Amino acid sequence: MRAVICIHSGERYALPLWAVRRVTEVSVIARVPRSPPALLGVMNPQGRVACVVDLGPLVGLKPRPARPEGRVVMLQRPRGDVGLYVAEVAGIESLPSDGEPLPQPLGAACATVELADGPVKVIDAELLQRAIDNLVEA
């Protein structure tokens, strides 16, 4: 499987390439009143309003504010534009098929694989979509 490798809070995560529409820079994010901390707000990339969600809480980390040097990974979704805020996008890699399940799944992160430059936690796209839907619809 080919995957987009993201770095967030010093950890490396792999998002299946088929689940990613594009990667964009962080633009102005408007906060949504009374929204959960993981929902950073909305932004308007390329004339379309998109919710921006912090990847951290979706993989078992604490929420963190978006920084201008971060990136937003826009996801392929059947409805509604959603982007994941990550600290950095390291590139696209082919993942080995022999991933090892995490002893305790961390949100949408369900397995780990070894790449040349270290371990990467693999994100299950369906679990991620469900978690985002629950967050955005709350």
C-alpha cells in the first residue's frame, strides 16, 4: 500500500494514499464556538469551506493548536470537505504488508510498520472517517 507519511507530535503516521485528496498549507482557520478542542475550526482553501481537525486526538494524542508552518491533509470524503492538521508531511512511501498490530489501538492508528528511517503508525482510513464524522456531527 502506498501512503502519505505525516509527522505529528514527533510521531510518524501513514495515511493510505487513496484516502488523501491533496495537501495544502495552513491558511486562516476560523474557530467554531463551543466546538471540541480537536476541531480546530474551518478554513477556505480554493474557495471551498473545510473543517480542520487536529490529527492528535484521533490517534490518542492531546489536542494542539495549529501552527502556520503545519500542513492540512485534505481527505477524500463522500460528503463535506475535511482536512487533518499535521505538523509536517514527509512524503509518500510504499508500506510493507507485514504490519504489526498495535498492542492497544490508539484511536484510528491500528498497526505499525518499519521503514528505512524508523517505525510508522498506520492509520485505518475507515476508523479515521468514523471518528471525524462523530467529531464534526457532535
